[in-house]
Amino acid sequence: MKFFSKSIQSLIILISCSLFITACEAPVAHKNIIPPEAKDLQEENLPLKGYRGILFTLTKDEVVNKFKCTEYELTIGCPFFDGEKDEMLWITFNEAGRIILMKRDLGYFNFEQAQTLLTIFSKKYTVAYDPSPATLNTYKIGLKDTLSFVFANGQVVFQVGRSFNKRNELMNVFIFPPDVGATFLENVKK
């Protein structure tokens, strides 16, 4: 009986140690944890210097090493965990190694989610461009493939666009450095 009790005790200690070691080596995706968005409705200072701790001034190697991102030529994917699900932030660099775009894929179009995001963005940032009724109609009848709502002098964009097969509508959020955002804003206004 004593032997059996010591075996169980040893087994419990072994399992506890294994769980502790496994927890210390949690997946990389769970090391970039997004805190609850308590600041969702607070205005942000412009120009934006980055997004989710990734500054526009960082090099590709610095972002890959600090956030454990996966590299794909001029684009990298950075996993974040929001407490419920994994989310990917895609960052694109130009040939000189400068960040020119951060992108969040939000999936298929969902009217309620889109309205919530537009409300949050309009409270956090200044509205730089809202599609006109004519632009909305052009998108609705299929003559235009994307619909952009631009905030923060062009730095934050909520975009709804049709997929390549034209059957689905997808939602994305783009975050640009100040100069790239200003150029994007000018192009959208044309």
C-alpha cells in the first residue's frame, strides 16, 4: 500500500512538472496577447505611430524577432490572441524595408460588425472620407469592387470588397504610415 501511494504521489508530481513546462512553452501565437479593448472609444493622437505595439519605424527583422511573425518575402504575418481567438495582422514592406501597410482580415461581410467598427472608428479618429450615395450605388450595382471608409487623415481604412469570384464580400482594416495614408486618401477621393 505504501509503494502504491508513493507511485501515485510521484505520478502527480511528474504530471504537474510536465504541465508547468508545457505552459512555459506556450504557442508563439499566445505570446502576443491583445488586452481587452478598453480604449476603443478614446480618441487617438494623430499621426498614428504604429498599431498593436508595432511601430512604423521598425525594420522587418525587428518585427519578426520581437513578435515572432512568419516571413513571406515582402509580407509578414503576426499572430495575436484576443482571449477568444487567434487573429493575424499582415504587414507589408516596400523594397527598401519600410512598413507601408498593416492589414487585418475580418472575414465575410457582417452588417452589424461593420456598423460597430464604423462607429468606433468615427469616435476614435476624424472622418476623412465617407462614400457618397453615388459611390455606394456604384458599388451596389457591381461597377465598383471596393468601398472604402477613411479615417485619421488616411491612416485607418475600413474597406468592404468583393472576392475574386465576385460572390462574397470581405471586410478589411488597413493601417498606413502618415504619408502612405495621405496618398491613399487622395486616390480614394478621385
